[in-house]
Amino acid sequence: MPWLVSSQVDFLSSSPSQRQCERTSFSFYCSVREQLPVWLLEETRSMEVFSWEDGRPRAFLPSEALLYALVHDHQDYAGFLVQQFSVSALRAPRCSFCCCSGGAPHLSVAVRYNRLSILALMVEALKDCDSGVRQDFLDGCGGCSHAADAGKCAVQLAVELSRSDCLLLLLAHGARPAGLDAALQRLVSCDAADRREAQRCLDFLLLFLPGPPAFCCLQDERQRWQGRLGNEVFRWLSGLAPPPLLLQALRCLARSGPGRISALPDFLQQHSWQ
């Protein structure tokens, strides 16, 4: 793979056939990066590009091609792969080092690179899945320790990176609203330039929380958090009062589609809770 360091490539390249696989894989990576036409990329993937696995070459998988399309924002190719192969294009490929697979790397990669359009295609494709399978994809964490975002689901990553639009899209399609602690800490630790997006992430999590969380850290610094969150939201998160009426109304709207919240006039946006 093109992201391997030289020592790893030296270790992997133990035969001419394996080195040929690495060359074709890198060539395909470059082709996606250069935004070549979909028909050419798919013809190359299915007929010319191979990956080395279990001591022999194999065809390059649609899920691996989709990762390349995500990294380089090749929206046409990503759309083709998702439409043609549906959920199978989202299945995690095996790790080259430990041979394990699992988690939901495509959603996390989309969040990390802020590929909102491709993320929308992927979560839309999940609508046709069994509910259990869909939830596994939405809430899955990278199961391999070699993955860049191992142990984090896409929602947690969106909170950490303040990708508010990605977060709303995931939550509106049924992802679990995880990472409230991280959202609160991000709000008070980020600089002024990032504060708006951090505030939006917190607001979106609040819209999808089923109830106030079971923690009392807010009470330990009451004055600080009350000023940040507003009195009504602070009291709700502390378990002292029901959620604000505006929050309850916006919850219904948010669940009907991510675009509904963004289209609201300013005086009805979440900061009005304060």
C-alpha cells in the first residue's frame, strides 16, 4: 500500500509477484488521486490491480477502492462503488499486518477527511440493511490496532475533530450519540476559531440524547458550565429539570432529516437555548 513506510515495504516485498502487486496497487492509488474516469478505474480495479494476501495475489476489493476514493474525494467513483456494490463496499478489508478485519473504517475515513457528500451516499446505502447490520456500521469502532482511528466510532471522531455536518448526518441516520464528555471538553479547550463548530457538535449531540447523561462533572464547576451551556441546558444535563421546550421541538425536526436543522432561521438555532 502507498502509505507503508520503506521498512514495511522491504519486509513485505519478498517475491517478484508480491512486488508486482505492490506496484499495481500504487499505480491504482495514483489513478484515483488523479481523478481518472470511473469506467477506467473500475476496469483497472477488476482486471489489472491485485493485492497480496495469504501468499498469493487477489483482485483488488471494492472496499479498498472506496477507501482510495474517500481519501482523494473522487465522488463519482465513490458513488459508483456504493451504488454497484452496496454494503459490501463498506466492509472492512483485512489488515496487512495482523490479518484481522472489523469496525467501520469507511465512515471514519469520511469524517476524518470531511467528505460529507460521500458520507451521505454511504449512510443512505445503509438504509436498506437489516437494522442490526446498519447499527453495526454506524456505531462500529476500528477493531484493528494498526488503524489510524482504532477504538473510535465515526461519531466520536466527528466530535473530536469538530466535524459538525458529518456528526449531524450520522446522528440523523441512527448513529448512537456518543462522546458527550469529549464534546464538553472540546468546547472549553478549543481556540476561538474552532468554537462555533465545537458548539454545533455539542448542540447536535444534545438533540439526539435520549435523556440526561449519568455524570456529575457539571456540578463540580457549576459557574463555568452554566455560563457555557445556559441555565436551562445546564439544569437538564445535571438532572435538575426537564429539557428546554425548544430543544424538545428541535428533536423532532432533527430526526426527520439533517437538512431541516441547518435551514432554520438564526433565532431558532440551538444557541437560542441559552
